Amino acid sequence: MRLRNLFWSRSMSEELNNNRPALDHNDYEREDLSPTGVMYFMVGLVVVVIAIYVIVDGMYHFLDRTERANQANMSPIVTPNPDTRAITPQDPLSFPQPRLETDERSQLNDYIQKQDQKLMTYDWLDKDSGIVRIPIDRAMDLIAERGLPVRTESNSAVAPTPAKKELPAKSAAKGATAPDN
């Protein structure tokens, strides 16, 4: 009851009005928060934090012991392998058939190198049509020089007509005619 009266009073506003003269604008409030109240709060906060730490630490130790006690026994046939990520030369041979990937890291690296090589070299895609693959850097240089192709508004409304295909020399020699498009 005394602690309650120390920090709180029902008629506090009446006590201030009766015991003190009216405050003018040059005066300040003379009552501050009690340092004992702040100390009680801080001590209580420390006690609660320590209690939570002890409870959580105890739960972890209990659960760890329970898991170790209830862990299934390992089969005597199985030998534990400490690091399953390390590949030894015998590992691919122990895997059943079909062995699709024996060393996926080097196979992936080889695949990436082949793709990079394709992207960096010239090659014919379709020799008859004259379609060539060029390196990416060269393609970027050509676009920077020439710019991207632009359609005019009059052409965008009308669908472009496909070019007539020429017949190869062999079929022309047999007397075949080109279809009209």
C-alpha cells in the first residue's frame, strides 16, 4: 500500500492545486520520475532476461539429451562416412547403373566452356541461306554502328510479305516450279 502511495495518488491534481501556487511560464515542474522506480524496473528486467536465458538453455540441453537417447542405432553393416561431399575414385563405381553423371562438376564446366566458345566464335548456322553466327562483342559493335532496324508507321500496319524462295539448283534442273506465295 505504501509503494502505491509513493508513485500514485488519486487526488494528485488536487494536491498540486492546493499546496502550490499557480505556475507561471518562467517556472518548471519540480517533480521528476523517482530513481528508485527506474532502478526497480532495471533490476526486474535483468531478472527476467536471466530467467528466460536459463529456461531456454535448459530446454536445449534437455532436448539434446532426449534426441541422443532416442536416436536409432546404426546398422552394423553401414559404415559412417564423415564427409559425403568428397568424391573418391571408387564412389562412381559403387553407384548402380546407369551412371549418368560420374563427375558433375567437370561435366558442367565442360558444358559451360563449350557454350562460351560458341558465343565467342564465327560459324555457319545455315550455309545455304547465308545465316552466320557472330561473336556477341562483334554483334554489339555492329548494333552500335548501324543502330537497330526501325519500321516506319506505314509498314507497321501492313504485315511484311515473305520473300519468294528460290529453288535449289538440283530441283530446278528436274523442271520443278516454285510455288507462288
